[in-house]
Amino acid sequence: MLSMIGIAPHPPIIIPAIGRGELSKARATVEGMKLLSSRIKKAAPELLIVITPHGQVFREGPAVLTQGHLSGDFGQFGFPDIRIEFQTDLKLVELLEQETKSEPRQPIFVDDQKHFSRSGQVLDHGAMVPLYYLQEAGVRVPGLHITFGFNPYRQLYQFGRTLRQAVDRREMTTVVVASGDLSHRLIPGAPAGYSPRGAEFDQLLVDLLRDGRVEDILGLDSQLINEAGECGLRSFVIALGMLDGETFKTEIISYEGPFGVGYLVAALHPTQIS
């Protein structure tokens, strides 16, 4: 049973030990992540699916890690002692393989041999930042780590529908966290440069999510998306595919862009659960 979907940003700077003095500049996001994590804790999930833009990415389809134990740390950001562990639900992997067998665009199931990492660290910061807040809130359950593929949005949406079928067959309370930042071009000096269309994209996407206008999200103008320099839309589309055919309520918890990147924290609640 799909209980809720969380939308979460992933800047390492919102990890207190990393952000330190800069943490106050992203106060709304920090508080938003704490609130989202408490919402998820209250949902009492038995499984957690994390969809990230920063794992191993393929053009053929989304990547699903199949190793039983996943781990990573923030050494890339100078903090190797901050370590995250995550267990894969192998039964859900099996069910997803069955459900996607007949799909024209199948996900890539990545095992130890296929993964290019030699360090044994397979969790990316797109997954680790939300997991940090969830684990701080006491949410420590197995699940799936999925990286979106560079596929057309409707194919990713279809993958989300199929992923939901696997979740329903698993018959366990499941929460999804779709990790992604919005525009990286909000202000002069932003990580991807400045574009006035960055703020336009962010406002439009927040409004469309708030109103549950999924078809409009799938049909967003490609030029606007490119101008925005976002990294989260594909994660969100997969998650929205899991709600296909259902109505849902969107709770916009916080949005800000203090460093030139849009950070959105939101919760999508299927109406039959709310």
C-alpha cells in the first residue's frame, strides 16, 4: 500500500555538521525536512523507496540497485564520518523485475558486478540527504534505491505506474521520497549560471503540484525546463506515475532558494489514505 510521497531537496549544506554557519540561510528547508520526516514517521512505513537524480544514470531506463546492503558517506564534501546505511528489500526487487518484464523500456537492475564504484559506496548524496533526516527521525526501514533514467517523461511516468503495481503486490505500507532540486539558476552566481526563467519554472512547478495538475507537469515546455537547469523533475514524474488514476492532496511544506538553487519540500497524500 502506498501511504504517501515526499518531495525532498538534497543539498548537503542542510546537514548540520556540513552547513554549520550557513545552515541558517536554509532554515525553511531544514525545518521543512524535519516536518516531512515526522510526517513519514507518523505514516509508519514498512518500506521506503528513494528516487534520486545522482546515482548511476542510464539512457535505457531507471537504475535499481539490487545489493542487499547499501552505504555511503559525505567524504566528497569533506565529512567522511557522516555515514548512511540502507537495506534493499530484495522481494520488492523481484516483484519489480516480474512487473517490468513485458515493458518496452525496462529498468536496469544494477548488481555488484555492474556497478562502477570501487569503493563499495553506492549511495549518492541525492539519496543520503533525505535519508539522513529520515533516520534522524527514527525511520529506518528497507526499500529500494532508484535513479531515474534519461527517458521521455511519459516513459518515466509509466515506470512509476509499474513500480506501484510491484508495491501493491508487496502488501506492505510504503512511502516514496522523490529527491530533486528545482532550478539551479535562480540568482546571479548560481551554480548553473543565472536565468530569469529559473524562478518562472519553480513557481509554475510548485503551482502545478499544489493543484495536482499532473498532465500539465508531463507537458511542461522543454525550453523552460532546459533554461531552469533543474535536476528533480524526472524523480517527481516517476513518483507521480505511482499515483496514476488517483486523486491526491499536495502539502507544500517549504520552498526557498537561498543559494540560487530551488529547494522544495512537499508531501503528496493519496486521498483514500488521508
